[in-house]
Amino acid sequence: MPRKKTPVKSPTVSPDELTLWTRRFATMIAVGVSLVRCLHVLEQEPTGGAMREVTRKMRAAIENGETLSEAMAKRPDVFDPDYIGSVRTGEIGGILDRTLSRWADWRDKGFGISRPMAKDEVSRAELSEWCWRLANLFNAGCPIFTAIETVAEWARSPLREITLELRDEVQAGSRLSEPMQRHAALFTPMLVQMIHSGEADGTVEQMLKEAAVQFEYEAGLESEGRLPPLRAKVTKAKPRELPGAAREEHPVVRRVNEVISSALERGAEWLEIRPTAENKGQAELSKKGKAVGEMPLEDYDRTVRRVKLMASIDLFAREDRRGRIHIRWEGREFEADVWSHPQPGGDHLRVLIQPAKAIEMSGQ
């Protein structure tokens, strides 16, 4: 009777091996070496240890069309969820060298972002990383929705659920700092104030970077037992929307939809949204230079942010920006070009609405 073959176990990768491999990888990515070439070089490292075979298989998977994070997910014994989340953030934001270096730095400092915690606890190391990732995704030009979604993918519970709550509120036109205030035991007053100030003057990215540094310092105190972990309370779970969608029953979303529908019903070419009083505004509709209607806006700031989000315009930019919204209405398709002009009293939006076919024919 033939003997059963004993399965060959993969060599174990030590934490030091993985950290060294990560630093080498990050260094080559930072100087512009291609992803596949980096992995090929790492395969040849004489001090690569067990990571050499892991790298070879990852390179083969990538050459067959997989992403780096997908290839790594096949080896959970080597790459934990935190590592894969770091790589995923780097892939989306085009900042792979920074996220890899950041991961290695944290491991060298001994901050266990994924260490066991009570269900309602969040470490300051996690909050520092949350701030750092958002800041770098914004810096890389990621839309706010994509940045928040990406950070939520990385975060562990309960920070993940709270981040998704923030995403839902921002989708509906809220400032990022507004829903953060409801989680004061997690997002400290200092952090909320910094984000609020950054939203006012277009420096959210810088504020998040500064906060990340502060929470990194506090993480050291926490690891020594001199500060307690932060607490997080998740509100009742809500159904999650598909990316890019917003809850239609939200009053701001509903009002924006009403304004756009009214413009289309009246055949308006231009829609202008301008402030009239404190947090109030007006939507003015015109066709061939003649007014065809106007609609009051009660929550002006949120309305403007909702339209800018739909047009993929940076919510934090303090200079003129342009975006586009694709609209389907009564079986027809339209394109709306949106110009945002920041003003002291509130952003002024100008929207040019045209049938989609007219834009295609004009070559725009």
C-alpha cells in the first residue's frame, strides 16, 4: 500500500524578516522601480529567508492579473489584515511606498495596532493611523468618499463602523467634523476642532497629519499604561449603501434631487446656487439668458457640499474647481458641468445642463 505523502509546511516568516522585506520593498517603490521588478529583485536577496518563496508566488500572481493586496491575501499566515489594509490604501492612493514604510515604522516602535482590545476600545495607535491614512489619501487626490471608504476597509471594529457612519453623513452633505462630534469619547475635542478649522480654511490634510503625530505620541503613553484606550460607541446599525449612492430620504439629498428635476422639467440650461443669508440660499434657473424659476434652499452649506460631492469636486479646496454630474431623467441622459467658486459668504455654484449626446457631438 503506497504511503501517504506528508504535506510540506511552508517555512515560517519571522516578524523581523517581514519588516526588513517591507523596508526594502518600500525603498525601491519610492525611487520608481516597477512593482514586478521590485518583487523579482526581492526574490534574489540572499538574506531574504522564507520571504523569497512567498515573493516568487506573489510575483506570479501579479503577472497573471491580480493586485498586490489580492496576492498577499492568499498568505494570511504572513500578511495580517492590518498589513493588507496598508497595501490596499497604498494601491488606491498611489502611495504604496509611504504605507509600507509607515507599517514598518509602527512595527519597529512596538505599537500593536491589532493587539487584543475590549469590544468598545480603540487604541491611540489606531486613531493616529486613521488620521495619517486619511491625510495621505487626500494628499494623493482621492475624493473624500473614496478616502473614507478605503480607511474603513482597513479599520477594525468598532472604528470601522463609525467610519462608515461618517461616510454616510458626508455623502448627504455633512462636514466631516459634524458627525465626529457625536463620538466625543473616540474623536477627542482636539481632533474635532482641528478638522473643523481645516474645513474652514482648506487645511484638513495638514490638520490630520498634525493630529496623527500627536496621537502617535499618546500611543507611546498608552502602551506604558499611562493613558487608557479610547472608547467608541457604535449607534444602531443602518443598512449600508452602495458606493456613490446616498440615502434618498435624507432631506438635503431629496432637496438637491428636487432642484435638478425642476431644472430639467423647465428646460433650464443654467442652474445657479448662491447664498442669500446665513446658511440659506437660492437656486436660480435660466434658459437662453431668461429666468425660468427659483427655489429657496434652507440648508445651504450642506446643499453645496452635496452637489460638489456628486460632481467629484474636492470639498476642502478653497479655489475655483470644475466637475461633472451624469444625470438620468425620464429615460434621457444629461451631463451637468459644475463650476465651484468659493466666496466669503459661501460657495457659488454654476451648473450647465446639456443632453449627453450634445456633449458627445461637440467633442467635449
